[in-house]
Amino acid sequence: MKIQRIEATPYPDQRPGTSGLRKKVTVFQKPAYLELFIQAIFEVLPERHGATLVLGGDGRYYNDHAIQIILRMAAANGFARVVVGRRGILCTPAVSHLIRHRKTLGGIILTASHNPAGPDHDFGVKYNAANGGPAPEPLTERIWEVSKTLHSYQIIEATQAIDLQTPGSTGLGDMIVEIIDSTADYIRLMEGIFDFDALSRLLQSPSFRMRYDALNAVTGPYAQDLFEKRLGAPQGSVVQGTPLPDFGGLHPDPNLIYGKSLVDPMFRPGAPDFGAASDGDGDRHMILGRQFFVSPCDSLAVILAHAHRIPHYRGNVRGTARSLPTSQAVDAVAETLGIAVYETPTGWKYFGDLMDAGRVTFCGEESFGAGSSHIREKDGLWAVLFWLSILADTGKGVRDIVYDLWQRHGRHYFSRHDFENLPTDNAETLYDDLQKGLDKLPGHSIMDTTILSADAFAYRNPIDGSVTDHQGIRIVLADTSRIVVRLSGTGTGGATLRLYFERVMRGPGRLELDLQTTLSPLIQFAYALTDIRRRTGRTAPDVIT
Ligand code: G1P
Ligand code: ZN
């Protein structure tokens, strides 16, 4: 088959963010926009000749089109084999696993995670490296550099579309396209970690009911195969289980606002015992008990606290890591276990190095993501299986498990306020001005305590000594309360300013306070300090989680 070199004009805006290149579908539809970005990825991979690539996505609009293009480009760029999920479906954790399991050069994930999908919404391309994790920053920066001056891409001539329905191998030029069952390898991985017999007993017990909401996104087929077919949960335990190109109009971000289709039935009388949901590409999780919501920071802490119940982790937990804004609940658990805690910038890529070096077993973020060294991405269904295993082993309900944590370590009240779609200049000026005034803050009193330190977080990678700065502003109080302020790296329109608040309360009567009221002294202080209402013209955040 003939390789064509197609001339095109480079774009200046292909800098990958926290999690790959995310843009509106209409941007990806500009002439050669997708093709040039893919070529830029291939250009920084000289080892691609004769190598294997994993390819799949969350099923969103433009996935099908992009897969056909990428396959023809991979064939023209010297790859020997591309492993593709059936119908182009692979959740992000499954890609991470496949890269590691099949020892491939890397993988391309077509996803904009939880961002809405459809012709007027978002699309994304993310490259994961040979360790299964998101490409490290030096690599993504090189991709961006290359993209700015790339005037052509290589592709083999169009024939008919490659059939993605039927598992098996076919030739495309000199390359093999291997279509695989999307869920099988991932489920085998989970079987090696968790006690599936114990899980089957729980899910088949007449006194236990679960509801898993896939939000019409990628995890539907995984959840059906796992919970219903493999573990025997009653049919209908998985809802909204078919991945739709527009996610059925949902915003598959599992939180109290966008996860309403799960939250509402879980807060009704007669609710199931356990509820869970994942995001668009399957790396996030939300856990609910009957009339009870588990904060993601607490979910991470619970996972660490109960790790000894899971065969794979028993006696085998190294350290733990959390992103800067994530609450210190997990630190409290780690302290009692005598293991290290690493504080990293936001985004999963920073955890990868720590895992590769054998320093940490569990990681997590406040944004509904947790995972372990079994792969190099956060993992939604893994977290759900972890929780189910805790319930199976303790015989307790979700609420009791969380109360045990609070009673032991205090409750880390945590909330995030997002101001979305701000004019970029406006948000950046606010942030810069805040940073300039940090020196004056220590010693200032809030509530009945004082500010201990205020700085811009810079992360020193303990493995290679590299420093990543400007990762958010942190204001730490003497009683361990914190305020963190940062700009999002995953948005596709304007800037999103995120403010995070954390305050720990201990003892009887202090575990069931109203969340926003408990945090309000910190919130008031941060709003006044940043003058956010006047500067943004917003009276309230767009999203509070
Ligand atoms: C957000 C989350 C972050 C997560 C990322 C990718 O990034 O805050 O924790 O790793 O999505 O899922 P942000 O938009 O804040 O840069
Ligand atoms: Zn995601």
C-alpha cells in the first residue's frame, strides 16, 4: 500500500495539558489538526519502527473517525502492530494494563475523560508511555515543540474502513491490526488482585444490592462483564451501560452534581446498599452508601486503611502518594501504618515515577481518582472492587466504614470550589497577584489559629531530582487546615480556577457538621484575599464538590 506524505500547515496550540490534548471536536475537525498531532507524537518516538502500539478510546464522538486515521498513520510510520479494543473501546485503565502486559512501546487513548461528548463538545488524544502511564512532561513538551513546525504527515492511502467489530488480526500495509476483546485482559488483572469468590458471595447474596451507573460511557461493558456476568450480581445492577457517542447528553463526571442519576436513587428510601459510578474513560470513581456519600479523599484513606484485607496487598504496601490539593486524611492513615506519603502536583503522571521506583503502592487525588501500582493510571472499577471487598470482608456498610475512619483520625472536611470559563487573562492575573502577596500571610490569624506558611508549590521529584514549579498556591494553618489555589490544566474553554479547602475536626459531635459551614472561615478568607467576586464578576462558584 502506498505511503502518502500530505502537506499541511502547523497549529500553534497543540500543547498537551494535565491529561493529553483536549479540544472541542470542531478544533480536531480543522484540516489535518488530528493528523499533525498524531504525527508529532510519532516523530518523538524514533523506536516506533517495528514496535507495537495500543489504541482505543472512551467511545465518544469522533473516536471511530480518529481510529481509522491513526491506524493508517501508524502503518505509514513504521509500526509493526496496533492492538485495538473491539469497536475502538478501551477504558484508560485497560490501556495502561495492555501496554504493560503486552510490553508495547506505548498507547494512544482517545478521550477527554469526563468532559461532555458529541459534535459540539470535547475530544482528546493522550499518549501513554511504555510503563503504562501518561507521557512524562519532557515528552509532551517535545511533542508540542515538534507540532509547531510540522508541515506534513504520513498516511497510507485510504482503502475501505478497517473492521473493528470482529476480534482477530488483519494486515494493513506491512502492519498488523489486532482487534481484541475490550474487557477480557482487564478482568483477568482484577482476578489476580481481588478475592473473586468472596466478591461473588457478596454480590449474589439476597441481602445485598448494588447499583453501578456507567453514565453511558466506557465502563458499561466492563461493569456488565465484571459484576453481572463474572461475579453474578443480578441483571440490572449496572445501569446506563452502553457507551454512547454523546454519553446520552450526560456529563460523565461522577460527583454529587453530575452524578445525579446515581445520587438520587441512592438517597431515596429503599436505596441499594452500595452505589458507584465512573467517569467517561473509566479512571475515576464515586462511592455511595445508602443515603451516604464518600468524599474521594476519604475513599483513598479507606483504601489504604483496609489494604490488608486484599490478598494482593497484604503485607505488601510500600508508600502512598496524593496530589497537593487532596486532603491529608490519607496521611493520617499512612502515619499509623508507618509508611511514607509523597505530595505531588495534580495529574497522574507524577505518581508513575514513584511507582516505577517501588516507592508507593497507592495513590489518589481529590478529583475522584485512586489507584495502585497494578497499572500507571487511576482506576475506577478497581476502586469499586476494592470497596466491595472491604464490605465483603468486614460485613459492614459504607457509612460504618467511613465512620470508623473519622473516629480514628478525625474527619477531614474537604471541598473544592470551581470558577469555570473565566477569561484566561483575568484568571492568570488573579493568580499572579495572589502569589505576589504570599510573603505577607504567615502569622495572620483565621478562626482560632494562624497561617503557618504560604507558598507556591514546587515539586522535587525524589527519583531524578527534577523540579516542577508553579503547581498551585498553598496556605497552611497551624491546625493543619489548608487552602490551595490553582488553575486547571484540562479545560477546553477559557480558564478554570480551583480553590480547595480542608479542615480536620475530631471527637464526638464534630463528625457530622455541615461541610460548607465548617469550611466557611477558610472560604471567606480565600474569597476576600483573592477578591474573587469583584475580579471575576461571579457571585458564586460554578461547581462545588
Ligand atoms: C483534573 C483534576 C486532576 C486530574 C485531571 C485528569 O485536572 O483536578 O486531579 O488528574 O483532571 O483527570 P485539572 O483540570 O484540575 O488540571
Ligand atoms: Zn477520566
